[in-house]
Amino acid sequence: IGSMGVVMLLTGPDRAQLTAGASGCIMGLVGATGALMLRGWLYENALAAKRRLFAVVAIVLIQTAFDFVVPHVSMTGHLSGAFIGLITAMTLRERPRPSATQ
């Protein structure tokens, strides 16, 4: 919903643009995954999270290159979906972990 809102906001009322699909949502999940991997790398120093974060960044870069080359693909929808997913997941609190003494 957020990526479609951004596309509609940036398109404006003067230009009619047909946009359909769930790719903005999928990129939102990619962005959220990137946020979780970033948290794992920064807070827990998990090297597996660091490697997966670089894979997520590669996915976003490849998608952006594809969007740049192929006409009629919404780069705005894809990038805004990834950004909204990243920001949303970064703002969510982590669940408290049970302590070893309990």
C-alpha cells in the first residue's frame, strides 16, 4: 500500500499511469529482511547476517538495474517498497528474550 501511495503521489493527478502487481510489496519484504539482517550484524555481530545483508543489497541493486533498462516497470514502486519495508522493520521493537535465570 505504501509503495503504491508513493507512486500515486509522485505521478500526480495530471498524468494517468496504469500500475498493477505486487512487486512493491515483495520489495517491501526484501527491505524488511535487509533490516533484520542489519540488526543481526550490528547488534549481535553475526557474520551470517552480514553475508545475507550483502545478498539483500545485491537483490535491490539488480532489481534497480533491471528497472532502469526495461521500460514500463515501476522503479519508484520497487525502491519505495524496499525503503518502506526497511524503515518499518527498523522501527519495530525486538521481543525480549527470556533470561537464563528463569
